[in-house]
Amino acid sequence: MEKKKILLIEDNPDMRENTAEILELADYHVLTAEHGKAGVALAKEEHPDLIICDIMMPELDGYGVLRMLSKNPDTASIPFIFLSAKAEKSDFRKGMNLGADDYITKPFDDVELMDAIEMRLRKSDIINRDYDRSPDGITNFMKDAKGLEALQHLTENKETRFYKKKEGLFHEGNLPHGLYFVIKGKVRTFKTNEDAKEYTTGLFKTGDFLGYLPLLSDTPYQESAMAMEDTDVVVIPKDDFYQLVYNNRDVSNRFIKMLSDNLHEKEEELLHLAYDSVRKRVADSLVQLRAKFMEENTKEPFSMSVSRDHLASLVGTSKECVIRVLSEFKDEGLVSTHLSEITVIDAERLSRVPY
């Protein structure tokens, strides 16, 4: 098993050498830096599993080190422990408000240092672990993360809401009040243009978060959300979401990753809208619905009740065009339809429909 890598930033040579020796005896791979600037450079280059940093240093103090590393996506989620002789409450609060994970005052004993390191590494492993995108997965995530101050009350304040098919969760232009987590069902987000035409911007299923971008930017919703079928949703209160993101860098990093994935998907969708034929876009939308909502380990063809209006808003075309293309696909044996239900018979051929 590969050793965990720890970066020690300490300007006092004796303290740096003694602490590094303790860490090496505990079977950690130790990197050292004699001041803040060197520590920042080493953190960016080596990506350690944890950073221990003195506060009072020349050129760049520990607070400055934490600020710089927190602004870099590659280093923002690294657990960070302050090491200082200063033990005033104001210094402690300043460090924690900046996003530090722990604060150890000198002099300290070996056991205290090791306990703090092991606890932070264990919590970091929990946050970065992959969880099933299911109610059990989110429950396990919250249960494992209970030790994190920012998450302690998150599950206690959950509000569960039931939405009937076609009922709105939130509406474009309204201010956000919470983070939505789909417990059961299907949700779509959409925008409406001046002609009252809808364009689907996202599809969400069990295990998906939605509505976090307006919360992060503290702006009104730029889209609306509607249940595609009877749906159960957990609403995490706005203040709890802010605690979740802003007071814990590990959890914040997970949402940043989700956001970057979402932006990449939107970029791909815009490219398809610009260059693909309507036939290709209908095929891709059906493949997308299948990939998003098909239950795992099922051998049955994927079927879903979806209105032609909703499918048209996902494709970015008129309902009449969607009906025409679906009729062509039926004749070619790619799909079958019954009322609003569409069954994908040959997903492989659909995915290969030419541009």
C-alpha cells in the first residue's frame, strides 16, 4: 500500500526536523518546506494527502498559504492542519473560517499530532469515496460524514416533498430556498422562450442533486423544474447547503466536480444543437433518456412515458418534427410507441444514426 504523503511547512529548523522525524516513524512519506512560498509551490507540484503548516512565518504566513491553496482547484480539497504556538480564540476562529480542518498548538505531544492526522485523512477518504447514486448511497454518505462539523445537522433538517406528475419544483425567476435531491422519480429542467416554447436543459433521476448553481451564485433560477412522474424529493435548506459548501473544502470540491461535469454536458448539448440534424438529435435524445433512466441489470427493452412536447423540448425542435422522426424510427424497427410510451428496441442502431 502506498504511503500517505504529508507536506510540513515550518520555518523553525528544529521544529521542522523533529516533526518530520515523528511523521516518518509513523510511516508517512514526508515533504518539508522552510517557508510559505516554498510550501505553496511544493503543494502544487506534489499534491500531498495532507498539509501541516505553521502560522507565524516570514514572507508568507500560514493564513496566506491556506488562501492561495484554497483558490487552486488542484489543492483546494487537501486537508489542512495549522500548527502554531498561538492559542488565542480569535486566531483559532480565523484559521477555521479560512477553511482549515484542524488547529494544533505548540507544544504538542506525538499522540495528539497523530490523532489529528489520522482523523483528517480518514474523513478525507470518506468524502472522496464513490457512493451509489441512490437513497442508500446518500444516506451512507451523510452517515460517514457525520464527523464533519458542516454536515452534522444536514440530515436532521431534511424536508421531504412529494410532487405529482407535471407539478413544478421551482420556477424560472424565483429565488432559491434549498438544494433538491431526488429520492424517487424523474425530473426535468427547462427554459421557456418568448413564444412560450420550452427547451429541456437537464434530466434528473434518483440520486441526483439539482438547483445548486443558483444557490452557489445566490441568483434567481435561470430555468424551471417539473416532475416527469410522481416524484419524492428531499429539500436541503439553503443555510445548510451554504454550511455544506463553504465551511468544508472536501465537500465543496465534490460540488465543484459536479458543476464542472454539468458545464461539460451543456457544452456538448449546444454543439449537437448547432450541428446535428433533427433525426440525429431525436435519436440521441432517446439514447440519452435510456442511459439516464434505465434501471440497472434489467434485460427488458427500455420504455418510458414521455409526451411529444417534452421530447421536442429536449431535442430543440417542434412536436410535429418529433412525431415525423418517431414514425420513421418505428418503420425502421428502432422504436415502438403506444400512446405516450416510447420503447427503445435497438439502442445500438439509434446511437449510430448519422449526423
